[in-house]
Amino acid sequence: MNRYIEKFLTFLEIEKNYSPHTILNYKLDLVHFIEFVEDKSLESVEYNDFRRYLAQLRTQQFKPRTLARKLSSIRSLFRFLQREGHIKENPAVLLMTPKLDKTLPKFLSEAEVSQLIEAPKIIKMGGQRDRAIFETLYSSGLRVSELVGLNVEHIDFIGNVVKVMGKGKKERIVPIGDQALKEIRGYLATRVVKEGLKERAVFLNKNGKRLTDRSIRNIINKHLLMTSVTMKVSPHVLRHSFATHLLDRGADLRSVQELLGHVNLSTTQIYTHLTTDRLKTVYDKAHPHA
């Protein structure tokens, strides 16, 4: 069974261009399932095996999203195996993922975003870099992985755009504002690249190496203490704020979808719930017959 899983993971990497992180999650999910069915061959796995596995997962109190991901991994594997002719029937075809409640994304107000961006002091070590990071995240709505993967040559300072590598290794061109470019220029002019290093990354740590996702989160947490913002803020909250503020100011949903790099419009539509709720609040407060 392990041999078939390796084939499937290779397919995800080469044909589907999935990220190493996503492929690792698939591998862990499938290994977990193999351990459950023990010595059964792929051909002998039945629908009832999936039901027993689902029952066990529920007793282990997995979060709903984790449970849904594990079942999705299994469905994808067996769909691949049937398509490749390794099995005749797909016992996972009736395997349904439990419906998840859609949670509305958290976002900051425009004033709160301004507080966070202005929190890093330019005169302090790393202040210029941190301000450039915040401006870039909010100006272009990048995922944190896209931000840390940004190279100097990806920024078009004349055309006001950046080239980013999104999910599934898909490239897209995203506009970037003048203020973000100003902060990036200021940072690039002051950053220290250690002798002998040829680091192409835009944002570097104190050792002259590319920043990591975790580093960005730590930078946000550090500066958040200097603001009046009370909610927990991740890099993704700035991405949510970017999308929400665009829609609030009249951007159309299709354009926001393109800017965010969403494959499906339904993924972007979650933001319309936010803007609709805010419109209702304004209406209730302002309209005399509300």
C-alpha cells in the first residue's frame, strides 16, 4: 500500500504542483489511515472500513477541519488509484465529508491597520523592514508564504506590481501601492547583506537570510503590543483586511478574487458576508424607519 501512496504523492507534486507542506499533510493523513486498516490490501478496503475509521477519528476529538482534511485525502487517493487502474471499484466514492460551518474571517478596521503599520519605529533596528513588511501585506493582500518567497527581482518599482508564487506554484501579478514601494526602497537601501551571501530575498533576518513564516508572525506580535488593537492578529488577518476594505470601497468581487489568487469565486464570497453585515449595522443606525 505504501508504494501506491508514494505514486499518489509524486502525482500531487509533479502533476498538481502542490506545495511540500500540502503533500506532507496528505502523507501523514494516509499513513494514519493505513495504520488503522493494518494489513488490508487496497483492493480489500471497503466502505465500512471508512465508516469505522471516521468513528475512531471522532472519538479522538479531532477538530472538524482536520477530520475533513483526512477524509478528503483518502477520497483523493482512491480516486487516483481507480483512474490509474490500480483498483476496479472506488469504495470511497460514497465517503462524505462532514459539513463545516463557515467562520467569518477576522479583519482590522482601517484605523487599526494604520496603527499597526506605524508601530515600527524607523529609527530603531529592523523598524524600516517591519514597516515595509506590514505595508506590503496590506497593500497587496499577500499570503505570508508569498511574502517570504518574494525576491528583489519580483518587484517592478516602475510598473507598481509584484510577481508572486501562489498556491499550487501558480504565478500571478499583483498591484502594489506607492507607500509600500517607498518603504521597501527605504529598507533595501539600509539592509545589510553579509559578505559572501547572495540572498535574493527581499526581507532578511539579522543573519542575512530569508525570513520564515514564523518570523513574520513574531514580528507582528511584537509590534501589536504597541497598539490599542485587542484581537489576535496573524499575517492572514491583514490579507482579510485588504479584501474587506477593497469591497467596502466599491471593488467588485471578481477583481478581489484575482488579487487574492483564489481559484473559485465561492472562496472570495465569504467577504461579502462581512461587508453586508456592516452595511446592515450602518442601516440600522442611520435609517429613521429601520
